[in-house]
Amino acid sequence: MYAVLTSLYDWGNRAAWAAAALSIPFWLHVAQEYPKARLIAVQQRLDTTARESNAFCEKYGMPSGTRKHRLCVDDLMGFQAKQEHRITEEINDIF
């Protein structure tokens, strides 16, 4: 019985090391691609916020291209940035 358990342990140990070794290329890929994916996500969020801000200002009578529209969009983007900063601070306080 001892020999069987030892054999199973050795097989499991070798399998675990093999899996760890085979996962190295995956983790290298993740480490390389993560910053790019994060930048893309941030840019997409900024684009979405800008579109929503433009639509909001146009909805309330400020045509695109006017000074009032630009000020409205800038204010909304500023509010959004402040809100994100507050949320980030709250999350950092929790962790």
C-alpha cells in the first residue's frame, strides 16, 4: 500500500511540475498583453464617456461645435473624473 501511495504522490508531483512548466508561456503572454489591454479599456471608457457627454449636452440645447457645448462636455467629463477618483479612493481604503 505504501508503495502505491508513494507512486501516486510521485506521479502527481511530476504532473504538477509539468503543468507549471507548460503554463509559463501563458503567463508570459498575459504579462506582455495586460498593459495593452488595460490601455485599450481605458480609451474605450473615455470614448464612451465623451459620446454620452456629447449626447447629453446636445439633448439640452447645446449644438455640437458651440462654445456652450464644449464647456458642457468639459464639465461633465470633469464630474466623471472626480467620481472615478472618489470610487478609486474608496476601493483603496477598503483594501
